[in-house]
Amino acid sequence: MSASKKLLVHLLLILSGTAALVYQVIWVRVLQYSFGNTDLAVSTVLAVFMGGLALGSFLGGKYAERFGRPILVYGALELIIALYALGITPLLYHMDFVFGLVGVDAGVWTLTAVRFAAATVLLLVPTICMGATLPVLTVPLVEIERTGEGVGMLYFVNTLGAVVGAALAGFVLVRFLGLDWSLYLAVVFGGLVFAGAMVLDRTLPRLLEKKTGNGKVDE
């Protein structure tokens, strides 16, 4: 694979990792309004986030080879994450609907448990998609290169993006742009990843057809 395509892949992974952690920081801040407790908000988001990533990684690794166009699937997952986050984040501001489920006289622990369950349901879909993106993307790239040497670099780049996203959201975006505009920026990142994946999808499948007998891509 050419250097320009590798650079594009790394850029997409950085954007995707950045967006994911921006979402996480935003969801923690938003849930503070609903829970009224920082510890509960952080614990809820971390529990759902890590659980969703683990489940998504398992599913992505299990089914990635079954996709005819895995790079396009990767882009679609990022677009789903962006659109879903855009839709569910406003709902997280209004978790008072749980009063209708348990009644206004419910105890503190009952109310907390129902809020946690509701937040879990809302956040599970995007976090599962986040966990599935990297396994889905690595399959065609390893297939092209016929080596797993680059997988570690892909994880490194994606993690680097997550570090950038956490720092950017925690120290810059939320402070200067607010929660809403920080969310919109993360959604834009997701849209850019989708667009970049479409570009790769147009070229890499052709590369797969040009492998030489020694397992390398003949560019």
C-alpha cells in the first residue's frame, strides 16, 4: 500500500479516536445534569463505554471477514456513531423521564439504578460501533500487506487520537465552545472519516485484485 494511502488511514484513525473521546467527555458532563453526581456520571459512562468497546471489538473481529467491503463498513460505522450521538445526547439531558417508569416516590437507589439502565441503553449502540471499527478496518489492510506488522501501528494511531480527543475536549473544546458545539465538531470528524473511507473503498479493493504471487500488492 502506498505511503499516501497509509497516511490517509492513520488520519482517519486519529479523527475517529479523537471523536470517540470527545463524545465520552461530553456524555460525562451531560449526565452530571441528570445524576447530579459526578462519580455516578463518570462511572456510568466508563462502564458502558468499556463494555460497549469490548463487545464491539469481539463482534467486529468475528464478522469482519464476512463483509465484502469492510472499509465501507468501517466508514458506515463511524457515520452511525456520529448520527446516533447527535440524536441521543439531547436525551441524556432529560433523564427525568425515568420518573414515569418508577414513580416520583421511588427511593434513591431505585431511581439511580433506572437512570443507569436508561443511560446504558442509550449509549450501548454507539459504543459497540466504536469497538467494532478498528477490527473491521484492520482486516482488509492486513489482507493487502499479508502481514500483521502494521496492526500495532494502527492501534497506536487510534489510541493517539483518543488521547488527543480526551485532552482536546477536557481542556479546550468544552471550555471555549460548550457542550453542543463540541458535539457538532465530533460529528463533523465522524463525517470526515466516512468520506475518507469512501475514498479508500474506491481504491483498495482494486489493490486487492492486483496482488502478485508473493502476497504483496503490485502497485
